[in-house]
Amino acid sequence: MRIYFLGICGTAMGNAALLARASGHEVLGSDTNVYPPMSTVLAAAGIALHEGYDPARLEKLAPDLVVVGNAMSRGNAEIEWLWERRAFPCTSLPAMLHDHVLRRRRNVVVCGTHGKTTTTSLAAFLLRAAGRDPGFLIGGVPQDPPVGAHLGAAADPFVIEGDEYDSAFFDKRSKFIHYAPHVAVLNNLEFDHADIFRDLVDVQRTFTHLVRIVPRNGWIVMNGDDGNLRALGPTPWTRVVTVGTGEACDTRIVDFAESAAGASFTLVWKGTRWAEVKWALPGLFNARNAAMAATAAGLILADDVDRGSSPTLPDVGHKARPTDDPTGLALGALANFRGVKRRQEVLLGTPKLTVIEDFGHHPTALAETLQSLRARYPGSLLAAVFEPRTNTTSRRTMQDAIMRALAQADEVFIGALNRPARLREDERFDPEAVVQHLESQGVEACHAPTNAAILDKLIGRTLPADLAEKPRVVAFFSNGSFDGIIGRYVAAAKAT
């Protein structure tokens, strides 16, 4: 089949195109941003790339299927031609993944407001460490596994990041509805994506749709500490395993500790010690990500052993257990897990200055990361540089929660509001009000109308770092590029 990807160079679209190519399809596509590294990776896989959108060219290419990326909208020249002519069948990216990658696989679908990318990477990493060849599709840039997409062996599980955001401009179902979960991993549930969900109840509604499609021989692996998930109600049609710190959880995280040397915790399965973990990733939130991933991976491997379909597992430390017992999965590999790019990633580390980049944008993620940085860097001044960029954080919906989260820092720098003209003034996030509140709480804070201006303020206050009395940690929080100021700040720090 000849499959054409419209908007092929996005991370998700590019990785999905690689999976389609690995499945034996002829793959090609168009985009306005055809440049490395994605263009290089796609070209190396034999995928033809076309710059810009040209209906006449698309008509000559005559694909069997057009995959429309989530970033595409009405007004695009190729979209309008496709909708007028109905010449070729069109589908969303999640639907294409279901039909051509996931339909016959046992899928581990990792969902939740926070931690999806890291938990997906962890589950794929642990399955590989157990001697398996899982398929996977990861939404970010993992360091482990070394690539973001891999087809894997047809008999092995497929691990995929399950986003609750909608699938395409013509398919408003959440992406994860398409992913045919055998194991649905529910990390957490909070209100987010204020552009498509009305409130928390609306987000819970789409999660109830997800759990209804888990088969009776599958599992729901759920954060047992999250009241918003428990409120989804009973799911008697399938098996449920809970993970968390609470005594009622099936997999418990106990004895968590964190210091400058790293983090440690113990996993307990139904009262019996499973494993002690010492690793480099920060925070209780990452310990929870590991526990969720380990439980999901361990359950699906135990199912294989129970069915006698995995004779190689005993050679890699996996012992046969009942189908609902994940503890045959050895977790020693976690000590070597390096994490995901832009998730608490240290860009510069000196005795006087540490610079960290984090994808965090939701107030819960901000608060948990700042709390972890306090434990990691005791005695340091903690500066948080925040870009209110998402469709939720650019609104006032979560302004109070963002203020509470940022108040954990010693210094706060708030960058430019993203595309403010799309919102009424009374709907927009108000950075000046946040600055005023933080200063009333004893936190030094400032805002600038452009990200270039906030960079100037940041450099003026924090560099040269060697002159400061205390070490300083500067943590950038953005789910976008922050207009390149992160790299420019690191370069300025190195120059001084």
C-alpha cells in the first residue's frame, strides 16, 4: 500500500511513518518543515519527502491512503483538495496506527495527564531488558530505548503513549480510543487541554470510554492513589491492578528517598518485597512511573509464561508466576535507565550553576519537579523560568494552581504568553498578577512581554554564576522551544 502522510515531519507523524515503512508499505509525505533530524531519519528509511503542500502533485502521486496529522486544519491546500475531490481515502494518525500496526498486537497503552512519555519508555525498556522485542511508539525523544519508534516482533507486546487529546480536526475522539488496549495504564487524571475539554468531568468521560474497551483477559493498571481515577467506577469486565503508596495498592512504593546522590525506593507486590530500586531519575513521580511500567510489563510477560509462549524468559531472569503476578520481571535494569530528553534534563552542571530543561507545563508537574529539585540540590537557590504556552496554561483556568506551584522556587521568571490574541483579555493568564502574588509571598519574580526580554533579565540576575554566594539551579519549564532562549542561556553561562 502507498501511504501518504500529510504533515510528516512532526515527531508523532514521522515515527508513525517509520512504523508503516517497517510494516512493508511504501511511504511518502509532505510538510512545510522538512529539515533534520527527522528529514534525515525518514530519508534513510526510504521515505520520499515533499516540501510544501501541492494538490496537483498529490493527485499525480495517487496514494492508496492519506494520513492527516493532528496539526492539519481546514484551509490547507491539500486538505481542501482532498475534501472537494474525494479522490483518495483519508484517515487520522491514530486510526492508521490501529489498522496497520496495532490491530493484531497485544498493546500496552500508557495514559494519564502526566508521565506518559517516561512511563512508555520505561515499559519498552524493561521488556527489552527481559529479552523481548516489543514494538513501541514514544511521543518524546527517549534515551532508553535509543529510538522513539520500533515495530518489534509480531508476537511481542506493543507499547504506545496514549494521549487523551483529539485525533484530527475531523475525528474528535481521544487518540487512545483507537489503540486497542490489552493493558491500559492509567498514570493519573487531572483537568487539562482546556481547548477541547470543558472540565474534569469531561476528561473523566473520555477515560471511561477507554476502560470500556479493555478486554476481559487484559488489565487496567491504575494509580490507586488518584481519587479522580477511582471515581471512574468499577470495571467488572476486566482485571484491575492498583499501583501507589497507599496500603491498599497491589504494587506499593515504599521507603522512597531522594538526595543529591539519586533516588531509591522499594516495590512491594501484595505484601511481598519485589525489588529495591536505586536510580538517577528524580522525584516520587518518576518512582511511580517506574512502578506503573514495571507492573504492566510484568503482567503481560507473566501472561506469556502462563500460556507457554515465551521459552526464552527463564534465561533472562523471568520466573514463571501466576498470570496476575508481575514480580517475575527483574528490575535491575532500572539502575541504567537514562530517561527522556527534556524531562528534568541537566544541560549544564557546575559547582555554582545547574541548568535543567523540563517539559512540565501543568501545575502538578511544576510542583512535583520543583519539590524534587529541592531534595536534589539542598542549599541552592532555585530559579523557575516558566513559559505559559499551552492551550490550558495560557488561560486563567489554572492560574491559582500555577502560582502555588511556582511559589516553591526562590526566583521566578515568567516568559511571554503564547498567541494572546486568540483569547479575550479576561480569559488570558495574567502574568503580572502572578508576579505580584509571588512577591507578596517572598518570592522574587518578574515577567517580560517577550522571551528575549526575559532572557536578558535572567542573565542579568544569575550570571556570572561564579560571583554568587550560593549555588543556583535554573529550571526551564516549557512544552515548546521557548523561542530558543534555553540554548542561548546555556551558551551565555558557559561564556562567563
